Amino acid sequence: MDQLRIVVAQINPIAGDILCNFELHKQAYEDAANGADLVVFAEASLTGYPIGDLALHQQFVMDCARANAELIALTRADGAPGILFGTLVQDSGQEPPFYAYQGQHRRMKGQVFNAAILAENGEIIGQRFKRSLPTFGPFDEARWFEPGPLQGPIQFRGTKIGVQICDDAWREDGPETLEETGTELLIAMNGSGYTADIMDQRYAAMSRLSQIHGYPVIYTNLVGGQDGMVFDGGGFCINPGGDLAGSFPLAETGSFSTRWMKVEGSWRCVSAPKDEPESGWAASAKLIALGVRDFAEKNKLSVEIADIAHPATAMLRQLVPMETDWKSGNTLTLLPWTKTELALGDFENRDGLEGPRLAPFGDVYSSDLSSLAEAMGEDAPPVGNTETDRQLQALIEDELCVDALADEGFRVDACIDLWKRMARSEFKRRAAPMVLRLSQRALIGDRVYPVTNRYRLPADS
């Protein structure tokens, strides 16, 4: 076969809702079935992501196994395409590693994997287990899963398809093994949350893979808000040599058809959507709106705005869904606090609020509110202190030492004062509202310092 039609399905799963997520897969699969060879989903598309300690619960593991079997069964029909989806797999053939503490959750973990299953004709033709298990920010996969082995490609309709799950494609050993074992096409399945510069990083990383190893790449990703994270979709195709061949919308679900041909011995994407994803503050505004909507809808909450005099309060009104039932009783309260205010403790832990609280702009510095407001079509609020925010970025994002602060031209005494204020506010942040993560150093979820913490920068007397 020298042609393949591969449909990439960007779906918005709900963590733990296996029945709902199964229906999303089934609908996307059936929509794509006419003429497709393979329908591809993202990492953990069946379970939702991240699922936390659900991965250690025996009933959840069993329910996943049943849903896996039902998805595989969809491929039995004559002429049906194959399916590649992300899920959880318990492999009883794996010998659990020794743990000195043999609690039940530790024993289960030894056989549970973050997995991808490729099936056709009603059978599994290959499954791959994630090897690189991240333990940063909101991820704690080494707690939930065992790492899988290095593995080669899966033979699918005459083509050797390599499968890498998220972090595996960003490290050298997996892609190198795939090249050495004759991979002709790599599918990188991701559950990658949005951060402001993430698209450039993804393009650069996957382009580099293609340039070094010679095979084309299909990058897939989840869509939707999950607690403080927002998955942005934004999948794409890379041709051999690293050129972008197609891209899919940011923060939107859908099934996107791509056509591949073998040209001079190499697979090339010859037809694919070429959406131009939003960037900068326009992208952040779109993802913030998606994150608020999904948190409310997936938890069946109405939405209200806290009665607080703040420049960003007016911006919050745009995030309230029009169909909100203000009388439902189960309410998500939106708060206007920024990253600057969370860092320095300049916010209120509001008493008397029932239900969850969310600060949609809690990963946006005060001096950036005007840029975000413009992207949202709002009047710009007063700009915060730009110099203070530059100093906070040096301390939070870059974690610069005193000498580096001085070399970069910062006022060291002012930075030391800000550091003290941040340290004294750690206990307040532990009771702060959730924030939507737009960077890799969100103050709620990414940056975690002890509450009892006597460390101060060296020049502090």
C-alpha cells in the first residue's frame, strides 16, 4: 500500500468518565470510517488526563479494560479502519518490581501502564507503554504507572508505524530506537497542557525529530479544561526533513483527515488542513475561556463573579456562559486575582464562599492584563507595575540567584524584599483559588515551596 488516509480526532474527554469518553471515540470513529485507513486519538483519550490515583483503583482499571475491548471491537466490520487510542492497561504478565512497602496501591502500580493500543479487524495488533513518566507541575505519573520498555514500530497495513506517548517523543532513546528498527511514520500521542510558548516548542521538537531520524510525524493532543490545566489540541503533521505539512485548530474538537503517499520510499503528507492557530494573547484568551467553561460544565456548576472591586472583574463577565443557571445552588465563583497578587499575598481568601473558586487570570502578571483584555475585546484595565513584574518573573520563572539578578541589572534589594513577601504568603496560596495554568511556573500547582520555610536570599539580613 502506497497511500494512507489517517484521520486525527481531537476530542474533549472528562477524567474518569469512561462511558462518556467511549461515546466520544465511537462517534469520531464512525464519522471517519468512510474511506479512512486509521483513526488516531491522543494520549489517555479514553480515560481523560490526568486521572491521578484513579490509576491505582482496581475497579477503574477493570472498567478501562472493558472499554478497551469495546473500542477494539469497533474495528471488526468489513473495511473498517484501524484505531489508535490512549488508555490505561493492566498487564498481568509483567512482574511487579519489588517495593519494600507492599501496600495494595504499590502492588497494582507495578502492572499498570499509560498505554496506547493500535487495533484492526477486532484485534490488538500492537500496544505501547509510556516510558518517560513526568513528575513535574501537575503530573505525577511515576506515582501512578510503571515505565514501559523501549519498543520498535507496529506493522499496520504494510507500514511500520512508531508510537510515542507524550514525553517519550521528547527524549532521544525512544525516537532513536524507532529509527534503528525501521520506522516509516511516527505518531506522537500527547496530553500536553497549554502554555504561552508551547506551540513553538512543539513544532521545533517534532521538526528536529524528523530532521534527525528521517521519518514524518503526526502530533496529536487532547482538547479541553481539566481542573487548572487546559489542553489545547493544536495537532499537526511534519513531513520528512522537518517541514510543517498541516495543522489543526487550537482549542477545538473535530476529526481532521490527512492523506499520505509514499514518494521515493518515504511517506509524505500530501493533504491536510492548514489552520493557522492563534498565538500570543489571542491564544491565551481562547484557552482561558475554554478552561472556565469546561470546569463549570464538567462539574455541572453554575458560574458567578465575586463582588470585588478590581480592574479585572469586568473581564470575568465575558467568561460566564450565557446559559448559566444562576439559581442552581452549585456555583463556581470566579475571582479576579493575578499572578502578581498571588505571589505577594495581595488577595483575599474569601470566607463564606461555598463550592469551588477559580482565578482564571492567576497565571497572568498584572502588567499583562491590558494585553489580555485587548485580546478578549475588553477595555484595558490599569496596567500594574511593570518593574515589579519583571523582578517577579526573574524570581519565579527564572529562579535567578543574587549574582545573576545583579548581572541582569535588577535592583537586588527590591528582589530580596519581593522574595520575603512571597515566602510569607505561601500559607495563603495553599488556600487560594485554583488558577488556569498558562506557564510552566504557575503559583498554584507548579511552584511548591514549604509553608514552614526560613530560607531567605543570601543578602537578606
